[in-house]
Amino acid sequence: MTFKKNILCIGAGYVGGPTMVIIAYRCPQYKVTVVDTNPTRIAEWNSDDLPIYEPGLDKIVKATRGRNLFFSTEIERGIKEAEIIFVSVNTPTKTFGAGAGMAADLQYWEKTARQILKYSESSKIIVEKSTFPVRTAFAMERILSSTENDIHFDVLSNPEFLAEGTAIKDLEYPDRVLIGSRETPRGLKARDELVEIYSNWVPKDRIITSNIWSSELSKLVANAFLAQRISSINSFTAFCEKTEADITEVARAIGMDSRLGNKFLNSSLGWGGSCFKKDILNLVYLCRNYGLDKEADYWEGVVRINDYQKERFVLNILSAMFNTLAGKKICLLGFAFKANTGDTRESPAIFIAKKLIEEKAELVITDPEALRNARIDLDGIEGKISYIEDPYEASDGCDAIAVMTEWKIYKSLDFEKIYRSMVKPAFIFDGRNILDHKRLFEIGFNVFPIGKPPLTHF
Ligand code: NAD
Ligand code: UGA
């Protein structure tokens, strides 16, 4: 079968995989190939056991794989065949050298750009899908135009705004698709080609265009605003706990103001995920580079208050349980950084588990999708940790339960049964405020929500 266009995506991760699955699904006229240097990941994409858990993903993979969607490790071939290349490699925080702990590590991205240059035999559109520092497109253009030949590369910025756990919905019905380009005739032509792809399923008024730097910056700003909102509501939780105000009531009251809106106001034990922290720190690093220290300090505060929120959660457990956790068994209900994903990158649960182990507590971790990653995250840590999928079995014989992830199934657990199987006095620390606190108290638990006065029997 001949296809209208050959699309390649370099990087088969949480973004590259699902975004290409949807493009292939919605555009059967295009051949979509996803390549990765990691052969295990590609083998998993080609199997029934996909490398990531995302509701609805497996069904669409089954409908498209082998039809017009292909997963492969043949990067050279993929580059040669493609007219449009999405770059969706990881851009983690740098762990070494200048900017360590703050700047984005661009080694994967640069390697990709050099591979594209090396293997290309025709002109191509290169789409930045990963989240990059502002002006990365400039560096990419520099690398891609570093040899003398007739091949030309047009670089576009098309940041991804999907959230894990709702990726398929976010991709099928995006709030907006943003495409940044050079405002030259070539840049605008390339931009129109990308608009054409999205127009297959996204309404025209939701596809917005801008200059390339605004597009790169908008992605960082969007994540900074989202994280700031959670940090802001979380920053009032300690206040509520001290004053008998209730953070859920406060969130409802402010969220009904149409200027503020009611989303992203769920207070928690802290936000996690692979991107908020790295993107804000990257933004902070860029600000400092431009001498914008006041701005850098402001945004760094969003991360700092989040770190404090996680620490505060552990200290609350410690003080509630009579200032010693040594030998006590604590069940972590959930380990993923949010519900409906198996992803644990930067999950608050990692920090909390490590701190509880430092206090010599024994941990039992349960999660419907994230136990494989939890084992990897806590590998090599000295302490007693077990991993049990069934929440009833996991909480059996425990002194306390700490809710880490807002999985829906946890709301309907039989807490009377759980209470009976636990050591008394039994504690629940609800790091997500998802449980019925009054009912738990009536059952006999000592209940410690986030941002609400505790309900205790002593
Ligand atoms: P990921 O680690 O899941 O996937 C990246 C993949 O790129 C890995 O499989 C890795 O093996 C591969 N890779 C690295 N270098 C390569 C190379 N030279 N050639 C081929 N493959 C290579 O990362 P992710 O979560 O998909 O994130 C990718 C980018 O998208 C990041 O910049 C991130 O900030 C951004 N982003 C992520 C999300 C999300 O929800 N995870 C949402 C929006 C944007
Ligand atoms: C986030 C953004 O929402 C996406 O738009 C963006 O594309 C993505 O980062 C990215 O660049 O990687 P994601 O991290 O997958 O998506 O998930 P979110 O729903 O944003 O949740 C992030 C964290 O905040 C989770 O730990 C979640 O539990 C927490 N959260 C979220 C709260 O504590 N309270 C809330 O009200 C909302």
C-alpha cells in the first residue's frame, strides 16, 4: 500500500507512543513509524503487554499496529523514509556539570539531531515534540544546516500538553494544538503541513500558531502555571490544619469564581510526575541565565513549597504515631504519581517511602499498575519493603495506611474489614483526600486528611 506521507517519531515513550498511535488512528492515509534506541521498549510496543498503561491505549494500538503504525529500532531507515520527523526523546534534568540539578539534559536531543543530519537523503520537516528550553530550535537548525548540500530542514515547535492517565482523551480532543514556526515562507509552508495533519481530527479553531520561541516558552509556562496552582492550594493546607478551616471547602469557594475556575485545586501530599519539576527548574535556570533572578526565585518557590509538602506529610505521620515509627508497619495505598497510570517518575510516594524507611518503619506497597516501577524505584534501599497487589492483603497487620495515589478503587474498599485486620490504634493518612473521613472515624480509625483537622479517638 502507498501512503500519502511517511511520518517518523524518534522516541517511543509516554509521549511519542500515544501521540503517534492517535495520528495513525485518525490518519490512515499516513504511514507512522515510531523508533527508539531501547529494543525492549520497541518489543513491548509490538506485543500485547504495552510498555505504558494508559486507559484506552491498547484498543487503538490493536486497531492500527501493522496497518499504518509500526514500531521499530531501525532509526536510520526510518529517517531516510520520512518526510516529517517528530522528536520525542526524553529531556531530563541534567545531573552533571554546569547546570546540574536545574538545566535540561540535551544529550538525547542532540544525538537525534545529528542522526537526522547523518542519515537524511532528502529535505524534511523536524517537529520538536519534547519539551525543550526556549531557543532549542535555533540550536537544532544550526546542527541541521552544518553540512553543505541541497537538503533543507524546517524546524517546528509542537509541544505536547497531554496528561498521563487521560492521554488518549487529551490527544483525541485537545484543548488546543500549538504549532510554532519561523515566519519565513518556508517556515509557514512547513507549519501548514503540520496543521494539515492535525486537521484530520482537531477542529481548526483549536489549532493555534505562533512564532517558534513563543511556542517553546508556552509549554514551560503552561506547566509552571499548572504546578503553581497545586502548590498554591497546598500552601494553605497546613494553615487549615491549624485553624479548623477545611481546604476542600476553601477550594470549592474560590473555584466557583469563574476567573479562577475549579480545576487543579485538589490539595495533595504534593505533585509529582516526570515533567513539572524538571520543566520549572529548567525555566528557573533559563531565567538566571538571562539575569532574571527575581523571576527565577518566584518560580523556584513553586518547587520548594512542593518539597515541603511531601516532608510535612511524613512529619505529620511521625508526630501522629507518637513520634516513633520504628518497627511499625505502614501500608502505602498507591505508588503511581497520579491515578490511571503505572508511571512513578517523581512520584511523592518515592520520597515518602524513603523517609519512612529512614524512620525504620516497615512498608507494604500496593498499586494496581505501578508495582513494577515501584520495585525499580526502591531497589537497593535497605529496609523491609513488600509489594502486594491486593489492598486487603497489603493492609493486613499494618499500624497505618497512607494514601499516595487517588485510584478510584480505593474509595470503595471495605474499610471495616481492613480495620479489623489492622493493629490498634489504627491510623489513616489520606494524602489525596479521597476517602470518607467521617465514616472512617466512625469505624474506629484515627484519620489524618490533608488540610483538614484530624479526627482522632484520643
Ligand atoms: P520517555 O522517557 O518515556 O521516552 C523517551 C524515549 O526516547 C525513551 O524510550 C528513550 O529510549 C528514547 N530515546 C532517547 N534518545 C533517543 C535517540 N537518540 N534515538 C531514539 N530514541 C531515543 O519520555 P516521555 O515521558 O515520553 O517524554 C518525552 C518528552 O516529552 C520530554 O521532553 C517530556 O518533557 C515531554 N512531555 C512528556 C509528557 C508526559 O506526560 N510524559 C507530556 C508532555 C510532554
Ligand atoms: C502535566 C500537565 O497536566 C500536562 O498538560 C503536561 O503535558 C504534562 O504535565 C507534561 O508536560 O508532562 P501530568 O504530569 O501527566 O501532566 O499529570 P497532571 O494531571 O498534571 O498531574 C501532575 C501531578 O499533580 C500529579 O501528581 C497529580 O496527582 C497532582 N495534582 C494534580 C494534584 O495534586 N492536585 C490537582 O488538583 C491536580
